[in-house]
Amino acid sequence: MKLDEVRTGQLVRITSIPDEQIRAQIIRFGIAAGEVVTCIEIIPSGPVIIAKNKQEIAIGRKLARRIGVESAVHPACSVSGGAHHAVS
């Protein structure tokens, strides 16, 4: 499944990030393969908002279509408050 296919509130584990440049870009926000994140919101025709460690990150829809994820069992993040970042 791809990140743009998840539902709001769903916990997912990042399974694949398509290329080195994108990995380098999103690792600055603590997102890497194996990380568990929560889908906070999916903006119609816009970004997918995910949260990890009180930090919300907007992932552009084109990029979200390329990031592989799987359903996760354990929450690894909190969504209350925190910083907001955008990655496209």
C-alpha cells in the first residue's frame, strides 16, 4: 500500500522510500523506513498529513504515492501539539 491510500487516524509503518534524495529530505524530520506514523489528515487533491513524536508533517500527494507503508499495530507517536513541517 502507498501512503496516499491510508485512512485518517490509521497507524502505518514506512516500508519503502523511493530514492536517496527523498530519503535524505524526509530523514531530517525523523521519518525513515521502519518508522511508525499516524495519518492525521488527507487534504483532497493536496498533501497527506502524518504525525510522529508530536510533530506533524505534510507530505505532498505525488511523494505520498511513492512511499510504501503497511498497517502498524502499535502507536509510536503522539499527535497533540508540536511543530508543523511540509515536504513535497
